[in-house]
Amino acid sequence: MDTGSIMVMHMDRICWDRICDPSSPYEVATVLRGDQWIFNYFMAARKNNPFIRRLNDLILHLWKDRNNHKGVTHNALFAYLAKMFSPSNTQTTESQIEADQQQQKPSGGMALFDWKISMQELLDYAMQMAAWNRVALLEDAGDGFSGAEYWTRHMLLLDFAPETGMPMKMLGAAHNGGARMLDLLSMERQGSDGEGGQGEQQQETADDRKEAERVVWETLAHSSMWKISHVKGLTHKPQLGSLLDATENTGKDQAPGTFMELLRYGTVHFRQKRQTPSLREAPRPEFTLKTGLLEP
């Protein structure tokens, strides 16, 4: 699990109870982005899971003799990706990226942040997601194991938008970076709107407080987790995780009386009425790879 994730729902309720149930078809859980692509928020699986074991084997193969991720997906094992992504970099057809975002296609992930890197660099950064995609598309990993069949039958997949991406989408991470989130979450819940400022400034403060209230309560009531993203140095504007790490913002994530304090309190002391998160079925691959795990 990404260490920047704030848990709203207990992992047992998110996935672990069903993964551990021997009568359940679900053996692996994660967050679905689209097609056979996931987000690297968390992975959960039964012990000695065949899909995860092959995923680890592939990652170790890709990481051999390396000390950084740059260019890792240039490997011939990922040659098929060129056919999957129409936007090759952040400058390519914003309309295509927006359309892919609406359809929850992987390339639509470019619209989640204001990236200053190309799609290829993004894939390198998230190489574990590219590796997952390859395993999920394999008809036969070379040992009789079908990643494509396993993906279709045994994955418990959280729906990204409501379960883990709600705050990011509501507060416009793609356009505002993390500054808007930090400003709202660090506001005092009970302000002095009636004192001092007047007119537009007073109304703006009141509106901001309403927005912060709405985002926190929507998250506490309807999300599984909130990942505080960093993507350090990869976006034009710093994201919330990087801003919270800055010295000048020390303590803002736990200041008394703020919306951040409410978020923290709620994750510990409140329990959602719903019993399970929103799930999506594993989409069947539009095409598969007829090659071994480590064969181009």
C-alpha cells in the first residue's frame, strides 16, 4: 500500500474478508483505472498468489542491473504499448485525453494531474502498473498460467472515481495542484466570517468553508481511502503530499479545529453505513499477448 493513503474504510471491509474467504472467487484486490490497468494505491492478495508471483518475477527481471526507473518500459516486453496509447506525450490532443478520461481508458490518466512529463516517462515512473498490465494480458506466461483468464475471474477491483479519487477530482488536482486542497483542509471549521472582511471576500471565505465541509464529509461517507499524492517533480504544480512535506506547512495536517483534523478524527471514530465499496468487473482484454512472461 502507498504510504500516503489515508484509510477511511477498514481493509477487512474493503477486500480482506472476501479474499480470505475460501469460497470466494476473489483472490487479489486493487484499484481499477481502466481496461487492464490499475492504480498503484494498494495491492492485496492471498499468500503465494500465482498472479502476484509472476508480477514480481517480471519486475525483478526489468530491474536487473538498474538503479533507477528511467527508460525501463523501453524494454521490448512493452513494445505492444505503442499501439494502446494515442497520446504519446502531454502536448498531444487534449481532446483525445479528455475522451479517454471519460471512458476511463488508461491514457486518460494524463488528465488526472498537470503532468510535465511524457506518457513514456509516466509509464517508467509507474512501471509496476505497466508490469501488471502485461501479466494481465498474457494468454500463457510460458508455464500454463493464463494471466488474462486469471484477471477476468479472480480480481476484486475498486472503482477509482468514488473510492479513491473523489477528493482529487472534486478539488481539481489537474488544474490547481495541491494548493487548493491544502488551503481548504487547513481552514478552521468555525471561522470569523462575520468579523472583519466584508462583501465578496467574506462570501468567498464562507463558500470555501462550505466546499471544504462537503469534500471531507463526502470522503468520510463514500470513499474507501484518500491517497495524498506526491508525484514529486512530475507535475507543473506541486501536489498535496509535496506541499505537506514542506517545512513551512509543518503541522497543518493536524492543526486543531481544521478540516484536516475532522478528516483524521472521522477516519478513526466513524464507521460508514455501507457495507462494501463500489466495485467494477474486470473487463475482458480486447487483445492478449501470445508470448511468455519474459519473452518479447
